[in-house]
Amino acid sequence: MKIVIAPDKFKGSLTGHEFCDATEEGLRMVLPNAEIIKLPLADGGDGTIQVIKEYLKAKSVKLTISDPFFRPREASYLFSKATKTAFIEMAEASGLKLLKEDERNCMSATSLGTGELIVDALAKGAKELILGIGGSATNDGGMGMAHALGFRFLDSDDNILQPIGSNLMYIKKIDASNVNPKLNNVIVKVSCDVTNPLYGKNGAAQVYAEQKGANKAQIEVLDQGLRNYAKVLFEQYSINVQKIEGAGAAGGLGAGALIFLNGRLIRGIDLIKDIANFDDAIKDADWIITGEGKLDDQTIAGKTIAGVIKSANEKGIPVAALCGTVALSEKAKKQLGLTYFTAVSKGITDMDIAIKYAYKNVMRAASEFASLVLDNELQFLY
């Protein structure tokens, strides 16, 4: 029997690797001879970098770059010499997590530091670049990132504009005469789980700028700036970024990555599955066991479990989910299409205790599942 274990983390208690180990222990109590493959996954959120680091066999590279307000700070990214692949998290250089609450100001923030990480990766010979763009502090449309790579944004008098959100409305043309030539030799994949357009009521500024420090008047300025930005991009590159889902991600860096990096926007879980060679690894599997801290109606919206089920369905493989807690509506239960699911902390009302014994609880749940498989008595437990 072949069983693939492919979970997300249990936030605050178990990493994906720990879940895999606990599940394997539980399975082997009942199915000692099973072929077990462990493939921890992530959906582009917290913990993604640890998962990718293992699959890429990459090492951390540290350097001094510009933070969202052009101040020097140390940041890092992953680089694999063997595969010439770099993984860069925008949040490490241009993220909200770098700022104090009262510092947030996306009118003046830049994605320059993210571009500086990209430049360093290109200098090291990167042939493939994976860019995670969650958690940004910016609304500059990727101007800063592009500036680091040699693009220059000019106003009506051909003055070079500082690459910040408030200057989007003044862009009249883009000078690409001194762009980093190494961009021509790299494949760029962008982890993007939002579908927001660049501007408008569902755009980057209207939806996200408030949490990045903008007031209502500034949000309107930023939105108008993004409209102008889209106009200039269309005039120079004949691409209508407003029609591309995800262009408004990360303060418009989704659009910037498309235009300036020739990047491809991919859902986080699909990107991780690709890196893990997931679809090939699950061939001929009898079961896939997945899991996450909480199985609820949000799981359907592109989370790890939904991605696992999608691949499994294509190959006719049943999926079992061992989760910390389960809070699914009847509609979601049918939509997800799980063959089996259970809450590993069922009966435990104290969350601290549930977290403390998460490893043992997963082990026990895996053993119970294996017994049902062995006796051919599967049923939904919740």
C-alpha cells in the first residue's frame, strides 16, 4: 500500500515535517509495511520558506538592502547553486512586518528592496526566480522593484521619479534603456493568491491601502495613480494589466512583476506542488493524508488541502484529512470532496493542552485511520 502524507503546518504547534513524522508513526503501528512518502506543503503563507528550502536544497543569502522607506537593513532570500533557483519573499525587504504601527505609510513606501534582492540573485546566476508577494507595505505598483533593475519612471519633463506610491500619477513614460540584461535569461514565477485588479473598488488601493497607513483621501490619490500607471503600461507594452487577475496584488506589484519581470502569477499551493513534484509523486498512491490546524469553509479557497484534493481527484486517489479542529458547513463538506476527515483534538476543550499534545494526537488519529483502512470500514468522523 502506498500512502502520501502531504500536510500544511498546524500553526503554533506542528510544522509540516512534524505532522509527517507523527502520521508515519501512527500508520506504521497498523500498516508496518506500507510505502510512505512524506511531502510537506504550504500555500504561500507563513512557513512557506521552510518548506521550499528543503525542496530546493537552498541556502540563505543575506545582504543589506533598502527597507520600505529607503533605510538600510539586512534581508535574506534562498538560493540553490545546484538548480540556479532563487526564492524571494517580498515581505523580507518591503513588508509590513518591518514597520511599527505608526510608521505605515504606503504613499511614501517603496518596493526597491525587493528589487535589490532580485538583482543579487541575478548576479549569482539565478535562472529561475520564485517570488512570494504577500505581506507588502507598499502601493507603488512595483516601481521600486523595477527601479532596482534599471527601469526609470519619468514625469512630463523627463525627470526621474522617486519610486513610491504617491508618484504613480506623475508617470508619463518609462525608460528601459539601461535594464539589467540578466532579466532576459531568467524564468519568474510569482506566488499570488489574490485576484484583485490593479485599480477600482476591488483594486490594490481601495482594498489594501488602509491597512498600509493610507487615509481615504490618500487612497483616492493612490487609486488614480494606479489608473495612470496602467495607462502608461498599456501605451508602452500593449498589455492591459487591469484585465489580469492578481495585478493588484502587493500594492500593484503583481502588475509590475508581469510587465518588468515577464513573470507568471501562480496560486501559492500550485507553486509549492510544482516545486515538490507533487503530481508525479502521488502516482499509484492508494491514499493521500493531508492536514492543517483548522478545517473550515475557508479551506476551499485555495488553501493547501484544496490543492491536494484537486491533484488527487485528477488521479482518482482518495484523500483523508487529519486536522486540529473541524468547523465545516454541510455545503463545504460536499464541496471539498474528502473521503475521510477527523479532528485530532476532538474531546479536548483546552487549546493549550491540544497544542501541547498535538504530535501524539496526530499519531493516534493516523493509527485510527489506518485501522479503518485495514478493516475497510471508512466513514466520516467529525
